[in-house]
Amino acid sequence: MEDRAEISHKKQPDKQLAIHVDGLTKVYPLYASPDDRLKEALHPLRKKYHQSFYALKNVSFQVEKGDSLGIIGQNGSGKSTLLKVLSRVLTPTSGSFHISGRLISLLELGSGFNTELTGLENIYFYGTILGFSKQKIESRMDDIIAFADIGQFIGQPLKTYSSGMRSRLAFSVASHVDPDILILDEVLAVGDLRFKQKCFRVMHDIIDQKRTVILVTHDTGSVINFCNKALWLDAGQIKDFGDPADLVKSYVGFMTYGLETTRKQPATSEKSFESEKPNTSATQKEVITKIGQIRWSNTTGLDSFGEFGAMIDKLALYERDSGKRVDILRGGEWLSLYTRVKAKQTLHKPGVGLRFKDKRGNGVFTVNNYLYDQSLRPFEPGETIVIRTDFKLPLLINGKYAVTVALSDGNQSKHIQHHWIHDALLLRIENQTPPSKRTGNMVAIDQKHYAIEIMEHNG
């Protein structure tokens, strides 16, 4: 095996750097058989019976404090090895690195848990492993339990948990202990869509607080969404380092077609998709004419915030023209969102809106009556009001989406948020014959593709 060079962790190159990596190399010996390993160990002349595998080879880069670095690369490129070295789980063969600040690494969610202990006991156990005092853990206990959202299982042994529940608990603990540097290895891929949305919100908060984040993922969208720098590893070496959007373009092209992007392509114009205005004739409204026909979804227990002068307690999404309740969509169809509101105080200028988000938490489009200058009459205390919002769904890429629904009082530029419900509805776009051009970015809904009305109210 190669002689191990001296590894330095002492010299601080720059006070503005959170991480400084210089010539990092990690070599593993590969033996054809266990006998070869024994022969090499016992050979009097130290004859080599192995081949050297470079998991990392002369890797150098810098991460400034407050940076968010996304690391991408195909399986076996050295991503996890690099994180384990920075987390001091592995010792490098040669090279040096320096870490400035408290570092917490989530290489495998739940790896620090004891399956015989309860979830509550594991919060203390795992938090202690991460280096935090009992008092610090107790001060965050309520937030940790609420975020994990595993209900009565918090008092049950961990061996009764599903893998998803363990992941929820581990991420909840680690994200509530205020690290200076947070290292994440594919942890945003765990859990259901609603939990992923919560993780994305936490990631945004951590980045907004100017903490340093290193994120290893196969999800290039997360790199673009969260990171201000990106590093591409290939066969243990740095293939590219720089702007996430440009680097991801090169990476996707290389991984998909074996081609590297060398220049930006000119934008291609897209045919506008013309459609009729909302049909508000009696014929179209015969599909659902009574509130009793609506199959509601309750909003109890969903993540929300607001002044709660009025609350959204039920929601339902239907195809406007067929009257079918939907959770799988094609794109391009008219939809009707039914929102039931209970008012506790007067809302003089009510606003009801929704926001479509993709699986990474990026906003895709927003509609509300403020945007389209369509006023609703005031909501009075004690009233229960049902609002119908019609809108034409744009052509979107296939995948999972979450819909946030909100209720406010005021206008577009200045309003009181009474009830904002995160991820109130979970949907999928499935279209086997999509047009050549679809978008997953923020799109604007034309005014002729939107309508809102109060269907019914009672005091």
C-alpha cells in the first residue's frame, strides 16, 4: 500500500473559509482473493498482491462560510467517501483538510439510534452523539417531536418504527441543533412528499441563516434550488466546479447523452396555447350544483400558520367540466378548487388563492383573486362560506406536486394572512404523450383562464 502522507488539520488558510480541502486522496487496496491479502501481509520483501483503487484523487476545493455546496456524480464517483473524510469517519491516505466551526453530518439517517430505546429516549441519545447537552436538547424537544410527526410512536421502541419514521426522527433532531456546518448525504430523498416539503422548508431556513451546507444528491433540481456552488465528482476526481445551473446542464447532458455542454443553446420559441374563456353557463355548472355533492378533504393536522380570524377547514379539487374528483392530472384541463371557510371575525376584502409547487418545493404558479382584481364580498363573523375557484392548469412536466392554499384580508401588496396551509393537496401529473415543450418553472396564468365565485354561505 502507498505510504501515508502527513495529514494536517491545524493550519487555517483563511478565516472566511468554512472548509478548505487540499490534495485529498483516499486509496483502497483491492485483492483478487483473501489469500492474496494474507500473502502480502506475510511476504518478507513486502511484495504487493493488490491493485490500488483511488476513491478520491487529488481533490482540492474551498467552501466559504455561508456557502451551500451541492456535490453530484454517478454512483462510485467518490461523493460519500469525500463526506466521510470531512466528517472524520474515514482517514485520508494523503492530503489535508480544515473544518472551521461545529459540523454535523447526516450520512445515514438514524445510524446513531439504539433500536431498543424509545423515540423519546433516542432524541436524547442521538443528540448527545451529535455533541449537545441535555439542556440544549430539552429546549428543542417540542419542536423536534412536532417536526418528526410520528404521533404516539414517540414513546415506542425504535425497533417498531418503519424506515421512514426513523428518517423523520433523525432529520428532525439534526435540523434543530443549530450546526455551523451541515453535511447531508441524500437525506432529502427520504419520506413521503409532505415530509419532503417540510425538509425543503427547513433547508431554506438553514441557508437563509447563512450556515454552511454541503449536500450530496442525485437530484440536480435540489442542487439548483438550494446551492450557490456545485462540485461534480467523476472517478474520484473533480470534473467541474462552479455555478450550479451551468454545471448541472453539463452533468445532465453528459449522463444522459454522453455529451458535455460547451456553449449555451439559443432559446426556442414556444407556441402559445390558446384556450376559451371559462364557461360559466348553466350547462357547465350542472356537474356540481350543491355543496352536498362535494367530497371534502379535511385540513386538520396540516402544517399551517396565520392570524386565524378565519380558517379553511375543508378542500376539494375537481375537474370543472367532468365533475370528477382528481389527484392525477394531465395538464391543460380546467379545474375547480372548492374551499370551505369558517369566519370568526370580519374579513373586509377576502383573498383566496393557491400555489402549485413541484417536488423540490419550487413554486410553479400562483392564482388568487387579488392578482386578477376579482373582489369577494366581506366575510362576516360566524359565517361558513364555500368558494369555488376555476383555473386552467398549465402544461407541466410529469411528476409530483403539492398545492398550498391561503386565505387573507387586504390586497395583493398588503394583506393579513389568516390561514396559510402548506401542502394541503398532493397531486401527480401523468401524461404519456406530452407536447415537446413543457415547463416546471414559474408560469403565469392568463386572466381568461381564471374565475372565482362564492357558491354558498350560511350564518
